[in-house]
Amino acid sequence: MAATTTLDYDDLPALLTELTGDEKHDRSALSTLDVLWVLYDRVLRVDPRVTDDPERDRFLLSKGHGPAAYYAVLAAKGFLDVDRLAGFGAFDSPLGYHPDHLLIPGVEISSGSLGHGLPIAVGTSLGLEARRRERARVFCLVGDAELDEGSNWEAVQLAGRLGLGRLTAVVVDNHSSTYHWPGGIAARFELEGWSAARVDGRDHEALARALTTTGERPHAVVAEVER
């Protein structure tokens, strides 16, 4: 199922047009496109030829209800054949409306139910520490509206208290949250012991700088985009 070549950022619009299913969640997917590209192109230590490398970085797409951009980036980076994209959402396609880690190489978790990814990322970080995988980092992408789920904030609090420095939460903020947060999302993470940065979610250089920040505390990158 793995592809043999990789493509460029400019190829992504054409790849997205191949995804013709009824539930693309276009706005949700497109808000994550640049973040996903920068992660896979410039940040993550992952290899489509060895998707089970124990020293690999782990990327968890908690915002799994809009996976079209994720599939396009995975195809561009050689994790799956481009020809698979046209079957998005079909009965016999591995590319469902929510990503399935049992069906798609390189996908770490099955997701789509909001509020699950960040708690799993905390557990993954603890597991890597227990196994002394010193190089492996954990990145979890959530949406701003997804942060309305209380399970996320339990995970944020625990990660801050434990000082999980290998963990980075990437919050794609397209201003769709119901409740918002006084002082902003970044301030809330900082209150719980995280470092945090706010960046333009379409600025690849700014994203790359923020996503490669490391330290002894967990790190949150709030990527702001228009809806």
C-alpha cells in the first residue's frame, strides 16, 4: 500500500480533489493542512518504509473527524498510494471518515471522537519514558472547539504536573469553540505548567520554529487560522 515517490506542498490541492466522499468536512480539514504539511515535511522523524520504528516520533490526529488533509499529506509523503484517495469513504476503502490505525500505515491512533487524542498522547509519552525512548517525541493535533471536552484539560493538567517535555500539543484555532478561554488558549496551557506559542497557522517558517521548540515542560503551539 505504500507509495514509491513523495510529492510537494504544491501538489496538495490536486490530491485533495481526489477525495470526493460525502463527508469531507472541508473547513475542518483545510484548517489543518499547513500544520500537517510542516509536521511531516520538516518536523516529524517518521519513515513510510519503517512505520513501526520504536524510536520514531508519534503523531496523533485527535481531530480525526476531518481527515481529508491528513490523507492527502500521507499520500504526498509516501505512506499510501495516491490512487487510494479517490476511494475515500467507500465501503471497501481503508480511508474512512475517521482514520483507522489498523488500516493505514503510519496512523498511530483511530480517532474522530473528540477529546480522546490528548489523553492518549499523555499515556504515549509516559510509555516512551518508561521504555527510555529518549529521542521519540509525541505530537497531538486538536481543534479549538475540541478543547471544550473536559478530558482534554485533565490531560493538560497531568502533563504539566509531570513535566512531560517530549509532548507537544498543536491546537488548530479556527475560532469555532463554543466557550473560548479568558486570556486565550495559550494562556490556559501556560497556567497548567506548559510552555506555549501562538503562530499564524499558514506561516510555515513560524510553524516550524514553534514545533521544534523543546524543553523540560510540555509545549503547546496554537496555530491560528481563518475558518
